Amino acid sequence: MRLRSLGTAGLLLLTLTLAGCGDSGSSSGTQTSDTPSSSGATTAAATSCDAVPGEQLVALEDDKGLQASDNIIPAVNAKAATEPLLAALNKVSAALTQDKLVGLNKQTDIDRKTPPNVAKEFVTSEGLADGLSGGSGKVVVGAANFSESQTLANIYAEVAKAAGFQSSVKTVGNRELYEPALEKGTIHVFPEYAGTLTEFLNKKQNGPDAPAKATGDITETVKALADLGTKAGLKFGEPAAATDQNTFAVTKGFADKYSVASLTDLAAKCGSGLVLGGPPECPDRPFCQPGLEKTYNLKFDSFSSLDAGGPLSKTALKTGKVNITLVFSSDAALAG
């Protein structure tokens, strides 16, 4: 399960996530890979890869799907899920790429713009209000109390308004509060995370020890989510390409020096010298150090106990105390 921090997701989700992580925002939905690396897995080269300090961070591609797919997806109360509303929300999903999500978070978390203003600018610049119609009545869009969720909720509210709905945004808190409100219809829409919500509903409906249904394949994850959602009175729009999930980052200088763009590249190029940074539980969590070792055959010289994608992890990476660390894929620090 995914860990949240003071970054784009906020501490309010950390308790929920850690509970999910026990076996691993906003959410938590990281999937452990139970599949061993293929028989043709790359054997790490003999190169010792030293840390390369630098301010610019880049995420390495999780090309073997260690993490569950946590794509942004509109969750809608089934009774409120009219065609005009779903069409408006799907238009947002079609426009929301990974780079754009990171850019939105940069505007709120680094440039200190307000989520409503960032949302309005995005809807205007992307032309998301164009061609929408057919809506009527009230639509309440829920948001958790961290900037990414609030920005996305305001984007949803803006397009709903353009479609003819009387829309508003209501900050509800964590998933344990807002998901029941979504089922009851006291809120109508919520910007969700596919893998995280899949596992939340899975454990709610099937028990805390239920086998995971979210996977690294977004199509499979959404299918499982739709089945669970039917029982909860929820429907879903189309998933965006953008995700907010665990990812592992290096500095741009490191990526350039060793020509690595993916975790497979890292295993192939770096046979030693790697110091992994992450939250204290990383050495025991299958999505973290054990997963990297099992799925990618990565070898680590040591582990540095830091935080869950927060300032300690990013500072350690930038200053060269570690050369790879866990962050989140939509973190503003990954903005080019």
C-alpha cells in the first residue's frame, strides 16, 4: 500500500495508508508484486553507481508493474451518474497527463497559488468547458484536505458547472469519512485513485485479509473497481493517464551519468553502490525494498531510514546521501 507524506498528499492519509501497508490519498493503493522476476531478468553489471547530487529529480519507470495502478479516476454516486456529468468528468480525464498533474501540484505546492485558481486556469487553458451541456440540479464535489485533491475537485466542479449543473466543492477529510458520504449521496463526485479505492472497497466488503484486486494493469484494476463499486452504489468515469502512486526517483545528474530511465535500466547498469532511501518500514514492505530486489533483481549496499516521500527523502537524494528514494509520482519536485 502506498505511503503518504507532507508532500502532495498530506499527513492526514498516513494513518490509513500504514494500516493498509501492514501486509504495505488521499489514498493508498500500492500493490505488491507476487510474481518473481522473469527467467530472463537482467543480471546487474559490475558498475558501482555513486550518488550524483542535484536539485532536479526524475522518476524511474516502473516497467514491470511493481506498484498498483493509482490513476486518477472520477468516483460518482450511482444515482448522480448522469450522462452529462460523466461526459464532463471524462473530458478532464482525457486531458490529465502525468506532466500536467505534476504541473498543477507545482503551482499549488511550490508557486503557492490556490487550488480554485489553478483549477480555473487549467479548465480554461485546456478548453475543458467547451461543448458541455445537458446538466441540471446540484452536484457536490468532495475533496480531501490536501492540495492535489482540492485542485482536482475544483476542476471537476468547473466542468460540471459548464455542463449546466449547480456545482460546489466540499472538503470532507479522509477516505473513511468521504467514501460513505459518496455512497449515501451527500456528496456526488470525488477525484479518486483507482488502485487505492479498489483495495479500500475490497477490504471493506471482503475483510482486511482479502487478496488484493488492484494490479499494475489499469484496465484490470478498473474492472475490479467497477465490480466493487456496483455493490457500493458507485460508478466511475474513465481513468486519467495521470497517477499519484509510489515511484522511485534519482537525480537527473544520476540518470544522465548512468543512462537510466527505468528500474530495469538501474538493475542493468548498477551492480553496487546503491543506497536506497525511504520510510522506516521500507525494508519490510513488499512494494518497497523487497519488491525492488525480487521484481528487478536490484542490489542495495545499504538502506537509509527517512520519510515517506517527504522532505527528508528528497533532501537526502538532492545532497547525495542516497542515490534512489521513494517519492510519489505526482510530486511537484518532479516538475521539469
